[in-house]
Amino acid sequence: MSERLPHVLTLVGPKEKTSACSVWRVWQPCAELQRVGYPAEWGYNDSSDFNVLALLVNAFDVVVNARINWEAHQHDIAQHWVRSLHKAGKTFIFEVDDDLFSRWIVPQQKAGVQVEQSVQELEIERVGRVRSLQLADGVTVSCIRLATVVRNFVDDSVPV
């Protein structure tokens, strides 16, 4: 008798901000896992129909959020969502491939890709990412250096 593989759902989004990152971090890996018979699917984490999202999540054992970030005003909702996953017997995994948590990221963002935002806004976002990271049951990262960074914020093991 073969052991049942966990069914994994990876959420990306929002839909209007879909980028190449979704292709190589979510869509292609899910397609490859499916090709070899692994039960892996993906969906958008900004579904406007939460009933559909709830049914979708219910069909899976593990929910992976790729770079999810709940803003400060959404943290109570995020905690409720994660508690709901746990009550349903689900595991929540945070997936990230960049250091978006260290304090040095704020001046780097301000000087480059997010010049329109204030330093204070960027710091609030950074703190929100750390809080989101800490809600997860586990974290997966793309390299050893990033695992070292993430371990500063979580107690769990961090596989690469």
C-alpha cells in the first residue's frame, strides 16, 4: 500500500500584479510536480469569492503562500485565516526567495524600485512581512543565505 502524498495548494497574487516570478516560482514547479504525479495546484490569493477559495483550500493539506504580505491593518484577518487553516487540519507554509525582512531593505527599496513610497511606509511593509512570516507553520527559501536571515525571525527549521 502506498502512502498518500499531501495535496499542496500554492497561492499567488494578486491577479493584477502577476509577474514572471509566478511563472518560475509557482506555475512551472506546480506543472512539474503534476507531471510526475504529485498533487499540486496553484490559485490566486485575492479571490473575490471567498467561498470558492475556502472550498479550494479545503481540498488540500498544505497551503503555501508565495511572498504573502498582510498589511498592518490586515493582521487580525491574517491571524484568523491561519487559525481557520489549523482548525481544518491544514498546514500553512510561507515561501520566499528574497530578503524582504532585514532592516537594510528599506533604504535599498527607497533608492530603487519604490522611490514613490516614504521610508516610514516601507518600514511598515517590512514589519508586516516579518509578522506574516511568523504566522506560518514553516518557511521555505531559495538559498542558504536567505535561510540564515529568516532564522532570525522564526523558531522553525527553514529548508532551502
